[in-house]
Amino acid sequence: MKIALITNSRIPSLTANSIQVMKVAQALMQLGHDLRMFAPAEVGPATEETLLTHYGLRLSPRLELLPSIKRLKRFDFIFHAQRAAKNFGAELIYTWLPQSAALGLWSGYPVVLEMHADNSGKLGAWWLRQFWKSDGRKLMTVTTSALRNALERSTNLQFRDEAILLAPNGVELEKYDGLPNPVEARRQLNLPEGLTVGFTGHIYPGRGADLLFALAKEMPQVNFLWVGGTPELVAHWRGELQRAKMTNVTMTGFVKHESIPLYQAAADILLMPYSRSIEASSGQDITEIINPMKMFEYMAAGRAIVSADLPSIREVLNEGCAVLCEPGEIGDWRLEIEALLADEPRRLALGAQVRKDVTRLTWLKREEMVMERIVDVGN
């Protein structure tokens, strides 16, 4: 099928939504579909080789960057994308924008709309209502049940079950095959020897930087590995570590996407220290509906996970495969981590269980499910 992917993500960039879009695109290409991706021309053009390297992909769609004027709030881009999809001969519109989804239905296309966050304003809710009120073959995916509930509240609608699909984020399992044990992974990366607690990802507000710092300060006998973050925030926290004379934390800053699995494998425990308020790159609070790609990567790495106990996290993790702690309660976090570090059989059992659980949560299986459902909607 010829599929037009319409996204407002900056391509390439380091945002989670940009990464998710490219993982979806690769999975659709693996399923044999002919793709064309349309994104706003807010960064310079990128070669296919650049996209493959930047996102750690094996397949990358042809990308067309279209005009986008910020003061028009990307409405010009949406219309340019609609025209470009028609010129491409698209048989399906696959988008992350309710505006594009509604326009696609009005133009007679089947449409898949991916939603990863609640509407941020009245206009977004209005466009989503137009999508649901319009006739045509359509499917909306949500990453969590909590997100469906939030969207129904913000639109004052009750969505039809047959046109909505719970589709959590995923992982490329093949990138995690044959990973070494933590000791060997640390040796390959020239990291300090000894039990290690790891974290990978961005350091936006609510992602747990304060808790990570406090835990490392209270547990000087344990190595902490902190992978990722913007240069500015990495510099800030390195300064804090220096002022506190803490030597048990390794901060790598940005590392290439292809190296992330090995860094995750170097940890004996992987942390998701979210707080009760989590800010996305857009500034929106996503605590209620968060479905982090990092969680699926941690699971694929086969390491014990200690996570903040949030309802949306519990849609994937539970006490049978992870340790769940109250957000921000440093005393509880420290006790749970210390107990886990002292109990290797339990760590290994938890790691084996999450690795088993994640086998059904790959990007490829996700997109198979999406495409099967949109076909069924039309029958």
C-alpha cells in the first residue's frame, strides 16, 4: 500500500516523538508498504544515510520537507502535506495530527491517526471531534488506556471501540539480541567495575534528575550510570556532582542511538524515576498518560527495572516483573534498590520476565496490528 506519513516532528531531531515516527515508518517498510514522509521544513534537509545513522535504522522512508510558517501554527504545512500526499498517489493517510486526519477523511482517504498526548487546547479538541464526526475508514491509536480516557474527557465524546486501538510504543528486539552480561558490557564500555544502577534518556522536568542525584549521594558505594541529556543539562548536573564531590556517577551525555542497548546492558538495575508531574518536550504534563519508549528498551535489555508507580506504567509493568516505588520517596527507592542489588537471583528473575513480556511489544508487531485493524474497519 502507498502510505503518506504526515508528522509535525522536526526530522531529524532528538525528541521522543521524532524517534517514534521513524520507528513506525521503518516497521511499515518492513511490512512491504511504499512510504513517503512529509514533515515541516524547520531544519535543514537530511540525507537517507544521515537519517539511518541518527535514528539507528536499517530502513528509512523518503522524506519531503514542506513549507511551515510558525505564525500560521503549521496550517500551511498541513495543506501542503495534503497536496503532496495526493501527488504521491497515497492510498492511506497515516498521521499524528488531528487536522491532517480530518482533512484526509474529508478528501476520501482511509486514515490512521496516532495520538500520544491529550489535546493541549480547544482547537486541538475541535479538530479531533471533526475526525470522529466525519465519515470514512478511520482508526485512532492510543498508547495507553489512560490516554483514551483523557481524550474522551477533552473532546466530550465517547469513542467507538471498533475505530480505536490500544497500541503501546515498542522496541526493536533484534538490537538487544546477544547482549553481554553487565560485567562484560562495562568492560567493553570502559566503565567502572562494580554493581551499577543505570538511567538512559532525556532530562526534562519530572524525569527524575533530582532523585537520581539524591540516590547517588546517599549510596556512594554504588556506581550510577547516566546516559543522555542535552549538553546544557549535562553540564549543569556535572557541576552539581563536582560541587558535591561525588565520584560514583558517570555521565556520558549524548550517545549514538545504536550504542544505547550496550549502555543499558551495563547496568544491573535500570531506573525510571518519574515524579508526580512529568513535562514533555512540548511543556505539557504527561504524567497521566506516559508510555515511554525507554520502558520497552529496558525490558528488551533484560535488566531488573525499578520504576515510579504510575497508573499508566502499570498498564505494562507490575510487581511480577519490576519493582514499583512511590514517586519522589527517596527512602523507599533507596531501600528497594539496595535490596535488589543484594539479591542477584531476584534481579535475574525480574530481568528474564520483562524480556519475555516485551517479545509481544515490538514495533513490527505493533504496525501489523495497526494495518490489520484499518483493513478490518473497511470490511
